[in-house]
Amino acid sequence: APPRRVAGAQAWEPAPPELLGPARFALEMYNRGRAAGMRAALGAVRGRVRRAGRGSLYSLKVTLEEPPCNDPTVCQLPVSKKTLLCSFEVLDELGKHMLLRRDCGPVDTKITDDKSESFTSVFPLLNKSQTQDFSVKMASIFKHFVTTYNRTYETKEEAQWRMSIFASNMVRAQKIQALDRGTAQYGVTKFSDLTEEEFRTIYLNPLLKEEPGVKMRRAKSVGDS
Amino acid sequence: APPEWDWRSKGAVTEVKDQSQAMVSIPLHLPVPKLLDCDKVDKACMGGLPSNAYSAIKTLGGLETEDDYSYHGHLQACSFSAEKAKVYINDSVELTKNEQKLAAWLAKKGPISVAINAFGMQFYRHGISHPLRPLCSPWLIDHAVLLVGYGNRSAVPFWAIKNSWGTDWGEEGYYYLYRGSGACGVNTMASSAVVN
């Protein structure tokens, strides 16, 4: 969920030098499972810290530089270099860090302030009437999604934020559809209101190929004597 | 390999689970949760490896049925009872990367544990998925699933893949992936249990 301001809680305060530790921890988590030459590097860091009891909650906006990727069998996308804007929330409890939220996207498609993403920021090429028309249609599809999958959001802010994720996910699904050479259909699923980062964190295991497991013996092929 | 095969039609595949990575294919309703609680090599939902799961099943002494070891959707204390074990495994094997030979193996022996690049699966609804290779690299494997069958739909060859995201995803919880080109690395981490 987007960062919420709790009524009566201590105000957010800027603390730049203090942000580096949590930012490096978030980077480490981001790079988890990547080979040495494939790791992203830390760019600019800004953010805020809120203290409560023995813990501190860091809300960070960080730019990450993805390394150039030249091998088409390894690269997910044929990009030379990519700057990402990431929002991280890191909890520091007695020196122990925990990553609570991670949301990254290319700099040019992300907004840089604390407001929720609007349709205009996700679809910059649409004119005003197209945007309005698109918003109405998307709101209707999102409403149907919420009913179908029985979604409840705690606040209006969160619902709005989820709808913007849903809208950009529909565009992603269309791109995947356009690039598929089989007969598959892509579109609304029960995961349509999750960011790519959330989906990866909850449902996938990026370390599957990286970690050495128990070595197994090779099976004989069927038909071999 | 026969032209098509489906272990589901032979009653050899348990129901699709939600948010767990089942590879067990014997119709006894065997529990994944036991592995989540009792496998101390891997860290349950934090991620695990098939090879470590085989090893853990061997070390624990088998698997109980799901009726005996039920799952409540969160990490529980390990309470495995060796007396209630209904099946056991002796070993595990790594299978060939040749998809034709994998199909032959599946038809003769049983479902196969594989791991794939899950590109596009967040939005997959139905049909045979065949993403462009650069978008679904076999080097970026991030999801463990189970091959339960194969065949052709309108001359398009496919693997029928049991997923673990519930029946309200994909085709009743199943994912269909193009067969024959190593799509999404489907042939890179194939393995199976061995029962003597």
C-alpha cells in the first residue's frame, strides 16, 4: 500500500546521511540472486525517517542504474542501460533491517512526488478527452475485477493507487499479448492489482537457478538399456 | 513418446493448490505443508529448491496424507509423525534436457518437476503460451511447477503444467506452454523422485 500518514504519529523528518545504510540494504535486497556483473548500482537517494520506540521506518526514493546488457540470451529486454526509480520502505529495528516495500519502474514512467500515479502519468500520449474516456472504461473494468476477486482496500487512497497499477498492468498484458507467438490470451487475472515487484516477491523464487542444491544423479532415458 | 499423454485423466494428480509448490503426483492427497514446516534446509515460502525438497522427504521418512497433516495457510510447528507416513522416496534424479525424451519419460514414469521463467504468467488466462525467447530467457528461472501431460492443440505442441496459484488462475489452475523449443527454460531443471 502507499505510505500512509498515521494521525497523531510523529512527523516525517528529512535525514539524508542516515539514509545511506537503509538504501544500501534495499539495494542488496534488490540485487539478491544476481551475478556480479548484473547488479544494479545505487544512484541518488532521498527520503524520510519516522521513529517510533526502538524502530525507525525509512521511506526512500532511490534511483538505480541497471548495468548494460549485451547478451540477448541473458537480457530480459534489449536495453543498453536503464535508470530505475524505486520506492523502498525499510524498517530498522535495533540495527536489523527489513524491507517492507519495493516498487521499481523506469524513471520516465514514474512520478517523482508522493501523489498517487494518475492515468496521465501512466499514459502520457493520450489527450484529455481520450484520458477521460480511458479512465471511465478502466474504472469500470477495475470495478468488475474488484467484485470478481472480492478485493477490499483499506483506504480510498489505496484503492486509487491499486487502480493505477491495474491500468498500467493492462497495458503490460497487452504488450505481452502482442509479443506472444502461441495461442495464449493475457489480460485480467487475480494478480492484476499487484506491481511486478510485489508479484515477484510473493509468488516467485528468483533464487531457484542461483542456489546450489543437492547434486542429483542423471536419470537414464526411457528406452535406454 | 506417445503423441499425447495426461496423468490427470489417470487419477494421478492431486487438486491444484494455492500458493504452494506441489510436485507430488500420487493420488493420496499428500501434503506440501509438511515440507513447509519441517524442511529445515529450505525456508518454505521464502523459496526452496526441488533437490532439497527430495532430500528433506527422504530425511523425514516420507509423507503423510493431507488429511493427517492439514494446512492452515501459515507456517506451523513441524509435527510430522513417521508412523503416519503413507509414501516414501528412496532417491531423486535429474532428467534430460531433450524435450522429446522428457515426454517419453513422463508418459512411462509419471509427472515431472520442472522450474521455469514465469514471464507473463501474472496475466496469463488460457491458451498455449509461447513468449519470445529474449523475453523469457531460460537463464532466469524463478518458478517451480509440475509437468503432468503433453499433446497438441490445433497442431501447436504444448506441455500441461500444474501450477500452485489456485484454480481461479489460468485454465483451472493449469498453464499451457509451448513444447519443443525449451520455452522459458522448461527443460533446464527437470527432476523426479525415485521409489524403489
